Amino acid sequence: MAKPVSIEVWNPNGKYRVVSTKPMPGTRWINLLVEQDCRVEICTQKKTILSVEDIIALIGDKCDGVIGQLTEDWGETLFSALSKAGGKAFSNMAVGYNNVDVNAANKYGVAVGNTPGVLTETTAELAASLSLAAARRIVEADEFMRAGLYDGWLPNLYVGNLLKGQTVGVIGAGRIGSAYARMMVEGFKMNLIYFDLYQSTRLEKFVTAYGEFLKANGEQPVTWKRASSMDEVLQQADVISLHPILDKTTYHLVNKERLALMKKEAILINCSRGPVIDEVALVEHLKHNPMFRVGLDVFEDEPYMKPGLGDMKNAIVVPHIASASKWTREGMATLAALNVLGKIKGYPVWSDPNRVEPFLNENARPPAAAPSIVNAKALGLPVSKL
Ligand code: DGY
């Protein structure tokens, strides 16, 4: 028998019972649920990662929907428990859903929501921040100052890399990868090389137009290239940012052999999922190549780092905060709540999950639709005409 978990309750007499496994930013998501006759229960247990048992206890005997987190293991056991409690909806408060067994959800007829669109720019901004911090050795220099070691300007103190005119490499030029590429090209006048199974025509046009603008103003134009392989990007780029989804094909995509292909002074950024990099191989590579730098938001065995990583001066590590801007996190909470609400109320699924603005406008009622249900097709859910 699982231990009881502490909860905070909103609108105790609401008809539908919706559980959130964590307190989430903002209050709009709570208000939207309460206005639609939901009793909202928020788990306030002081435990960062809830176990399957904890979540089963939260679901209880009657539960219409759950909003959960990417740290939770949503598989057969939880979907079966949710379905038994009468639940038909689950939403991750995340765009990624590699913690969810969608086939198991399909088996129990549970809709699975995620939150795309709202975190594109915020995530790209963190990838850009890590790129800059690594290039200019900002974290090392900050530690040096705080340690009281600065005793005067020196020509060789924390010399890093100039980004202008270098090449930025993007592996996975979807929404976040493209937004990052644009920031680096436009902001720092870097040339672009990218690898993606799909051609990113919009991104290519953007770089071409910006290159023409620079040329017309007497500056060196920026260029783009769509690489025919990922290895080409690794070999040619000075700064490389990883933006694939995590699945069997991208597990340890960057391994010992691929690290060896990269330039000795390259910068590698990962704001996607930790297991995309073989972290043990990365630690070895960082040890043997002191000018190679890495900026990591995600880790192979999150929340842990592989031994040695935390000691490496040429690694910048932050705790999975790429989507952590106030606007984005409140928006993610709203979208996750509306995914669950939409399914409970029998609304259709929004036709374009990336066009989320109508759901985020605080001054208007959100559309009567579920913003993003990843298994809508498998469950045969109707699609909104809007
Ligand atoms: C996501 O949404 O998948 C992110 O990793 C959370 O920041």
C-alpha cells in the first residue's frame, strides 16, 4: 500500500477530479480548470521525483485526468491505474514525452498531451546562452573572481573563442534547432551547417536573406549548408548544438568515435535529452582535450552526472532549465491543463499544436479544443476546424 501523499485542493465540489503531480507556475491553469467544474488536486509532497507508487496513490479510485512531469514513468502500470479510476486524459508538462509509453496509453484509451510551441524560443535562448558562456569561458571566469584570485588584467586571462565568422552546426533543425540557428547566425554572424532528415527551407531562406543584407552593407555575408550526414556537421562546425528527439535511433548519437571527429576547440551544446550523448565518453574527451568545451542542460542519468563531469573546468552544467522562463513555464502549465480539460470535456484536438497563441492570451477565453494530443490519431479523436 502506497503512503498517503500531501495535496492542496481547489474547488472541492468540482465535478471532475484533475490531479497535478506537482505545483506548477502561475494560477491561470488552476482557474481555467476550476471555471470548468474541475476539482483540482495538486501534490505538494516534498519529494522531487514521484515514484509510480506515489502517483497511484494520487490517482486513487476516481480520477478524470492527470497532469504529470517528464521525471515520471508513465507506462502500463500508471495508465492502467488511471483507466481503472475512470481517467481518460494525461498531459506531460513538457514538449518531450520519452517518459511516456504511448502504446500503453493507447491500449487504455488515454489521451496523451504535451506542450509544444510555447518553449521554442526560451529553449533556444538557453542553448545560445550556453554557447556564449562556453565560448567566452564565463563560468570559469566568474568562479575565479569569486575566489578572490583576480589581481590584475593579463593578456592571457580566460582567452576564449570569437564566434563571428565561425560555423554553427545544428543537429536536428526542427523548431528549437532552427530558432537557435537563427539566433547564432543573426546575433553573431556565424555561418550555418545543419543536418536534418527534412530540408529546412525557411531557415535556409532566412540565412540567404541575412547574408544578402550583410553584403549590401559591406560586410562579410553569412552562408548555409545542409550537410549530407551528421558527421559532416561534427567535422566542420565550431559550435554544435544537439536538437534531436530521444529514441532508439538517437541514443548515444554522440559517442567516443563521433567526439573524435570534432575540432579540438569545438563547443558542444545539449539542451535536448541526456542520453543523446555517451556521457562517460564525453568526460574522457573533456579530460584529454582541455580546449574542447561543452554546455549541458541535460544528463544521461538525470539528476546525476557521470563521475568526473562536475570536476571538468571545460564543462558548463545547468539543471535542465532550458524551458525555465516565467512566460514559458506558465504557458506550459496552461497547455497541459487544457489538454486534460479538452479531453474531459470532449473537445476536438487543435489542428496545429505549434500555433498555441490563442491558448496563451490571458485576456481571452481559450479555444474549446485540446492544444496538443500526441496520440489523437491512434485514438481517433476529432480535429478542430479552427
Ligand atoms: C521539455 O519540455 O521536454 C523540456 O525538456 C522541459 O524543459
